[in-house]
Amino acid sequence: MKSHQFKLAKVVAAAIVVTAAAIFSFQVRELAAALLIFTLVFGTAGMVLLALILMQEAALWGVAEVEARLARVRVRHSHTSTRVRLEPD
């Protein structure tokens, strides 16, 4: 009888170990899948935000350049218009 109970105990212990290993590996797979999904989602979102920030910076740089050129044109125009007015008739 002891032999039969011992074999049964070994089978139950082996089943528990196999079940625990399967649950652990399943949890690890779930965590790895979640990590991969979140990495892809946050990586994509980060790249989109970076692209938007770079586009905004380029637009601001372009506006600053246009304003600087307009200021130079205004200065030139004011100098030429004063010269023309100061010339004797």
C-alpha cells in the first residue's frame, strides 16, 4: 500500500511542478508580449511626437527667417525712401 501511495504522491508532485512551470512560463510569455506591445506603442507615439516637434521647430525657424528678411527689406526701403526725399528738386 505504501508503494502505491508513494507512486501517487510522486505523480501528484510531478503534476504540480509541471503545472507551476507551465503557469510561470505562461506568465512570462504574457509579460514578454505586453512588454513588446507597450514598447511598440510607446516607441511609435514617441516617434510621432518627435516628428511633430521637429516640424514645429522648422516652422518657427522659417517664420523667424521671414521676419528677419522683412526687417532687412523695411530698413532698406526706409533708407532709400529717405534718400529720395532728401534729394533737391
